[in-house]
Amino acid sequence: MQKQQHAATAGQATSNVSAANFDNLPDSAFIRESQLVQSPKRPASPAPLPFSAPTLWRKVKAGTFPAPVKLADRVTAWKVGDVRAWIAGQCATQQAKG
């Protein structure tokens, strides 16, 4: 487990991240799609974002969600700080409407 935490602080993609410890990751860490959104294959596993992977990609394409970073040919991840900023912006928008 310590290697995973060290990888997060080194700016590499993390594994086994749940919504509970998303708040404990540094802003410089990377988080993968499977750790950001709810999966029908893992319904008991909480996720920081309340929508599906296809919705995540639609939002990225529309420019309403931060673009991911390509870490390798088959590895795409988001910076935790960018995701947190997006969530904070969504909360501020909802509070302004309410």
C-alpha cells in the first residue's frame, strides 16, 4: 500500500482509489477513469463523480470537464487537482442557483 501512496505523490497514476481517500490524495496525483466514476461492474465501490464513464467522456469532448493526461499509450488519467477544481465549480454553480 505504501508504494501506491508514494506513486500518487510522485505524480503517477494511482490504483485502488476510492471516494473515501480521494480527498487525501495530493493535487499533483493522477486518477484513472475507473476510479473517478461509478461502474456497473463494481456497484459497491464508491466514486467521486456521480455519473458513468460514457458521460465523463461526453463532458470531456464538450469541454465541460477537464481533459485527461496521456501517461502512456494505453494509460489516461486526470490530475486530482483539476477534478477537485471542477467539483468545486459545480458546487458553486449549484449554490448560486439555490
